[in-house]
Amino acid sequence: MHVPVFEDLKVIGGDKVTAVGMGTWGIGGKENPDYSRDGESVEALRHGLNLGMNLIDTAEFYGAGHSEELVGEAIKGFEREKLFIISKVWPTHFGYESAKKAARASARRLGTYIDLYLLHWPIDDFRRIEETLHALEELVDEGLIRYIGVSNFDLGLLKRSQEAMRKYEIVANEVKYSLRDRWPESSGLLDYMKRERMALIAYTPLEKGALARDECLSGIGRRYGKTAAQVALNYLIWEDNVVAIPKASRKEHVDENFGAMGWRLSKEDREKAVECVS
């Protein structure tokens, strides 16, 4: 695996990951039910790994597990300890025994252990959330997973979940966050997670391509020799604890996402980027 020509790294738990990772929502799923694009998806992920992007985000829910299988195929031949793989347990598998079973099934599909395992969505029954978190703590002891996190948890539920932990800490919360959807900023979630040294993993950072087509952001990007998409991603990773995970289904998109790293918007241009989408 090639080493990036720059060092644009963030910390999740005790590990360093590239500030922009590779998301797999829609890969191996309903967008290509005949699996005709599986090879293209695997090649895109491998391309990103060769560039030096070491973080891949997937979940048992994506493609009913097929996304995890494609990730497992993509990472073959790479040094496993240099990669950081995230997966998630779906709420129907919350609970002490079912969460353990789900994690083991995900690990089998991936063909390896899981670096960060997340509770995918919150539910109203906090007792089941608590049971799931405790099950994951045991999986850390077993070596099946390395770190525990949550996804789509608001500030109140995140704090409550932190308090429920017995042995390990919650190291990350994966939420929707983009230039157009800045609720982690307005809700206080981002500031809290900074203080707690917790990684915020931003999904749908390009608003399904809408921000990549924004002419105002393109104007800002021209001053840096960058695209609108790269400006939108750079806005997010400007924050010390934020990692962005745009979808990585095509090589050209992976190249563009990779180019969002290694530089930073000025404070003034970052403010202008907000004005672009306000």
C-alpha cells in the first residue's frame, strides 16, 4: 500500500486514520441488485487503499451484508494492521446475544476483525441499547472488535450511552453532517465531542452529489485548484475530530475525494462556503 504524500490524519480511539475515508452505502445493494458493478466497486476501494486512504465504512445493513463481503474482497493483499474498518449492527440485532451473533457474522463476511463497531441507529428502548453496548465490551475483550461507537445518536443519548459503559469508552459517533446540514454544530454535539476527544464521522458529506455541483463552491475551489466537492469535504475535515466518508464506488470519485486532503480552506473561505449553501 502506498503512503500518502501528505499527512492528513485524524484519531479514532488510539488509531490514526485518513481524514477522508471510503463509504460503502449503496455498494453491493439495491442500486445494483444483479451485482454487475461489484467488480467496479472492489476496484474503487482497492484504488483508494493504494492511494493511502486507510478507512472503510460499511454495515451489515448495506446490501444485506454483501457490502461487507465486497470490502473483504477489496482488502485482500493489503496489510491488515494498517487498515481501519468500521461496521455496524442494525437495531433488529440489538440485545446481548443477538449483537454478538451479528458482529461475528459481519466479521465472517469481512474475513477479519472489526476495528470500530457501531450501533447503527438509536431505538426507544434504552435497556436494549445498554445490553448491546455491554455485549460489545465483551467482544473487545475477545478481540473480535477493537473499539465501540454509535451512529445517529443525538447529544443526550450519546451522554446517556457513555454513562452506561462499564469498561471501555465510546470513541466515535457517526452522523449526517455536511455544509448543507450542519446540525452537529448548532446542537452542540460537535463541540461536546471535541471536548471528549471523540471522533465525529460524517456521512452523506456531499448531499448525494448536490454539493459537488454547486457553482458557488466551485468558485471558492478555483482559488485552490480544487473542485466544489473537495471544498465541501475540506469544510468538514477542517475540524480536528471530524472524518468524512463520501461514497467510494468509482475510481474517479475516489481520486476526487482523496484530493480533499492535504490542504485547508482559509477561515474566510470556510465562512464563504457556508454562505454558498445558506
